[in-house]
Amino acid sequence: MSRPPMARLDRLLANLGYGSRREVTALVRAGKIVLDGKALTDPGSKVPVTADLPSQMTIHGAPVDPPSPLTLIMNKPLGVVCSHKEAGRSVYELLPHRWRARMPGLSTVGRLDKDTSGLLLITDDGAFLHRVISPRNHVIKRYKAQLDRPLTGDETALFSSGTLMLEGESDPLEPAQLLPTGERSADLIITEGRYHQVRRMFAAAGNHVIALHRDQIGGLVLPADLEPGAWRILGLAAQDAIFN
Ligand code: URA
């Protein structure tokens, strides 16, 4: 069996957002960090950094936060933004406050508009993020759209043509699959992630999206029991499911 990666205790805890190196050193010296039932007192001690660390280490009696690489699945609620820079409440505010100081930092895997709900991945794993969003990997995203006007029947051919050009762009969209689910509703499966892509596609077809929800990325479907605003850690098997 290969040996787990090791890290200095003070650096690990500082990178998890528990405070500055000086602050976490004080925590260690005060005996607040317990590994496998024993208080650690040396801030420079080396500890194993594995995904199950929270089941082995406690801080003030509570399980330590999961170390990097960390990937989350969230059911993004309406009305929150995906960017640190955009005005308004962000998805990061739905996570523990301490996590804003994590290093490496957490980022959303692509973005959903403020007015779009549904499946959102958040990760500090750059390789995973790029694998999901890289156009070369053609990872599908499924959206459920409610429309202002009835579908005309022309949208399926337009969206699947591979020639649809969005306003202001110079490359046509990859073929997308439209599955009407009602007179004014449809599922749309796309393999790219251009700015406001779904809303702009329906606008190009003379319609207007009044509600939008993403429920699938690759082979990963938003769990029915994940309430809007709720999130959970996405394990490696579920991450792999995206690409299968
Ligand atoms: N397309 C949109 O128009 N908005 C989103 O949030 C995602 C895809």
C-alpha cells in the first residue's frame, strides 16, 4: 500500500482556514487538536492527509474539515451568484465561513446565472475542474427550461444543426439536443458552457426563458433529496460518474 501524503500540522490547519499559523499553533499547544484519540502538542508534527482525516482528527471536539482535494455538489438556489466578484449573496456564503480562507480555494465548476437553479459543482481540484469544463471532453449538461411562448417545432433542427451562431459570437454552437416536455417547456442538452448559453439559444429561436434549472452534468444527476441551498461532498466514484 502506498504511504499517504503527509503535512505539517500547523500548515494543514492554516490551509483549512482555522486561523493564521500563529493562531493554529496556539490551538495545538492548548491540546485542542486530537488525532486518533491523542492530543497533538507539536505544531510541526507530520500528519497524514487523507480524505478520511475528519474521522480521525478533531478540533475542539468537532471533526476537522475535509482536506484538499475537495469537491462538493450543491443544489444552487435561485437568487445567489456564482462569482466572488459579482454583487449579491454568493454560493460561497452557503458553505462554512471558515472555508473562505481555505488554500487552495474553492471555485465553482462553470457558473449558473443568479436566476438559474440546480446542479452546481464546487471544487478546489483544478485538474477535475478543467476536465469537466474542457470543450474537448464534451461533458453534457441538461437544463429544464420553462418558456414564455409555445415551442414552434423548429427549435430541434435549429439547435442540433451545429450552425447556430449566437449574437456577438464568431463560432457556431456545437449541436445540442432539445427534448420538448410540454407546450412551453423543454429539456435542453448542451456540451458547452458559453455565457447565458441556454437563454441566448432560446432567444435566437424567438422565445424567452422564464425559468431554468440544471439537473445533470455528464452521468451525474442532481439527487432528489438535495434541497435548494443544500450541498454535500462528492466522492470519487460520483466524480467518475460524470465522465461515464
Ligand atoms: N445557460 C444559461 O442561460 N444560464 C445558465 O445559468 C446556464 C446555462
